[in-house]
Amino acid sequence: MSSDNEMNDADMAFGSGIAAFEAKNFAQAMGFLGPVAENGDAEAQHRCAIMLQNGLGCVVNAEKAFKYMKSAAEQGHAVAQHGLGFMYMEGECVEQDGQQAIKWFEKAAEQGLMGSLTTLAMMYEEGKGVEKDLAEAKRLYKLAGFDQ
């Protein structure tokens, strides 16, 4: 029976953590979500990564923020894939790597995140982290719903 109680406790911690995060009570959110993130939950990892990256309710910890964002992204969490793309594009929490940024933005775009398509288009348009390619930029903008 203890496994059911543990599951209920984890669900309660997750729910309380999400509620605290949404209310911008970040220290409380980190207290609830940290252990859930450590147990591998992608949503908790994504939210903890945001808090750790920006020092929300905790001390900035770029290494742990990257670890959590990458873990959530690898589990298929689309918004974390987008976030990881930004980390690579901007060189935040990890060394700048345009090819890795492209890879993660593409994965997020495949799941329907239009913002990732737009960011990819911008990267190609500006030659940011990739070879400038206006035709590819135009194609991606069009996919994202922009007519140019």
C-alpha cells in the first residue's frame, strides 16, 4: 500500500508545486517540484530549469538548469525542447551551439510549437548560429503562418 501513498504524495507535491509556480511563489514551487524533478518528471524538470536559470526562488544554478531542461527535452517535452534550443542559441547555461539549437527547435516545431518555427526562420534569416539562408527562412516563416 505504501506505493499508492507515495504516488498520492508525489501527485500532491506536483500539484502544489505547479500552483505555487503559477502564483509566482517560486521558493515554495522549488520546494515542491525539486524532488519531483529529481525523480524524472519532465514538467517539474522544465519548471525547475526555468527557476534555476533565472534565480527565481533559488540561487541561479546554470549547470542544474541545463541538466533539467535537457532531461525534460529528451523526454519529449515540447516547451523544454524550445527552451533548450534557446539555451544553445544564446549560450545560456551551456556553450553556444547553433546546430544543437536548430536540432531542438526542429523537435519542438515537429510537435506544433509555432514559436520554434519562427525562431528557426529568424536564425536562417539572420545567419544566427547557422549559414544565412533566406529561402529556408521564408519557407519556415510560411510554415509558421506568416506570409512575406
